[in-house]
Amino acid sequence: MHTARFPLFLLIALLALHCTPVKPPTKSKPKAPSKSGAYTEAVATPFRKKVVDYGKKFVGTTYKYAGQSPKTGFDCSGFTSYVLKEFGVMASPASAIQATEGRHVAIEKVMPGDLIFFGESKKKISHVALVVKRGSDGITCVHSTTSRGVIVENISQSAYWKTKILFARDVISED
């Protein structure tokens, strides 16, 4: 009985073509808040920057209730879930469940790629956004809003969003 042997170097080459390794997230320590209480600039790791840059590519995508695709539109948690999934970070497409994933992060220490949750109380999450940056002017996020679709905005300077900020979660870093 003759069995064909596949050359090992060809098998390795084929596997390399079909496998794209996911770069593991790198940990970074956020800068401490300034003594004045103002936000300090958060420096993103290369991995977090890629996540944020990818999310910003969808600015202008329309809002769709329960939407999870750029083709049909996104709701807030469908958007964050979609963006994170591209980088191997699995997050539920439901904001109430996303609010329990990862680890808690103080608002003044959020990093690019963290999630910020909004609502009237911690028991009723109404919105989620992906942090783009934290700087001296506050926190800027990319998120899918019912009225404007996917946008980038400074939530710290928004009369609407600022009053609804509840807490933040880090779903990227590994503990």
C-alpha cells in the first residue's frame, strides 16, 4: 500500500498562508490623574490604537436598532462588539452584558479601546461607546448614536452624554 507524503515544508507554508496570528494585547499603565483633577493624556499601546483606528473607519455608518454590521447599520453595542471582534476580543452584542465583561476602570483612567457605559443607573445601561482618547480636554469616544449614526465626539464636553456617564470597562487587557 502506497501513501502519498506531503512535504513538510509545503504543509508549513500552506498553514502559514491560512493562519493570521492575532497579536496579543499589551498591557500599559495609564498615567496618574493630575493633582488638579484634570484628565491626563492617555497613551495608547499599538494594539489599542489599531482597535480605535478601525472603529473610526465606520464614522458615518447609519444607526440601526440591534444592528451589528456596517452594511446594514449599527446600534451602540453592535458597533463596539463588531470592532472588538476584528481583533479577537469577544464582547457580547448586548450593552447590558458588555457592562459585565472585562474589568472595571475608573473613568479618569480610561485608555483608548476601553468601553464607557451610559444610563440613568448601573442597573439600566442605555448606551456604550469606545474610548478614542483621554486628554486634558476630557474623553473622546467613537459610538453609534440613534440620531447621528457612528460619530466621534468628546463626551466630557457633551451636555447630553456627560450627565449619563456611569462607568468604564477594560475588555482588551489580559489580567
